Amino acid sequence: MSTPRRRSDVERNEGALLEAAAAVFAASGVNAPVREVAAAAGVGVGTLYRHFPSRSDLVVAVYRHQIESLAETGDAGADPFTAILGWIHRFVDFLDTKHGLARVWTGDDAGFTALHTLFVDRLVPVLTAMLDEARAAGQVVAPITAYQLIRAVGDLVAWAPEDPDYDVRQMVTLLVSGLRQLQPDRTV
């Protein structure tokens, strides 16, 4: 028996809600009014609640959607280093949702752990492949793993102060640019 096909308007509305929610959350935070998300998606609040009964359901869905989008993206035609930098900047945008999820999470700890596992399982291999390509092209020489880079970027974003003079993208770009250099031997 085959799985019934979802109506195209249902799929379109869900996609529009996920894209709108990501944009609204990036601009206004995860506590933005759901009516703002619905309006940005061009649907009514009732439609939003049919798809996502609670705010945490919506944030989790946006989180999953962004993981899949990041896992599937790359800068076609870009040199490997530029592709990594572009991907890392999209990753920085995604981290806003990740941190927002922690603030509104009402699920169980196992559910949160499963989301983290999805995050690691989907994104580390993508960045690993990008780093391997950049190393093969001689554009990255630093001996860092994809997981270490993701953690370093995450730390820069997580601890970014609410300071107009601090530009987290600039700091992340500086970090990623350092991949082009060998780290000095730290033996003392």
C-alpha cells in the first residue's frame, strides 16, 4: 500500500511557513508573534497552527528544514575555499535558530538529543567533504576536523555579545581564513 500523496497546497503552505518563520526568527527572534510568521507566509494563523500546533513545533520544523538545506547546499562554481566560507556564513545564520530552539524547547531531553544527532550526522560529513576538496586544491592546510570547525564557529556565535561594534561574521571570516595557514607547533 502506498503512502497517500499530500495535496500540493498543503506542501506549499508548509514550505512557505518554514521559509517565513526562518526569516522572521532571524529578524525578530523565535519569540516573534506567530501572526507575523503567518502573514509573512501569506497564510492565516489557523493554517500555521494546523501545521505546527505549538511554537516549539514550528521552531523544531524550521531547525530540521535548515539542517537539510545546509546539508544540500554548496556554492556551485566557487573555488573550494570560497564555498567553505559561504557555507559557514549560512551556518552562522542557522545557529540563530538553534539557539532559539533551546530557549523555547518544551519536548523531552531525548528529542533534543535526537535533533543534535541529526545536526551532527548531516552537517559534519558535508563540511568534511568541503574541507577535503579545499585541501586537495591546496587552499586549506590547517589540520582541523569539520566537527572542530563547527564547534569553533558555534562558540563564536553563542558568545557573541549584544554589541553593535561586534560583527560575528567578521570574526567567523577571520577564523575560516586561518585555515589557509599551518598552525605553529605548540611544543614547548
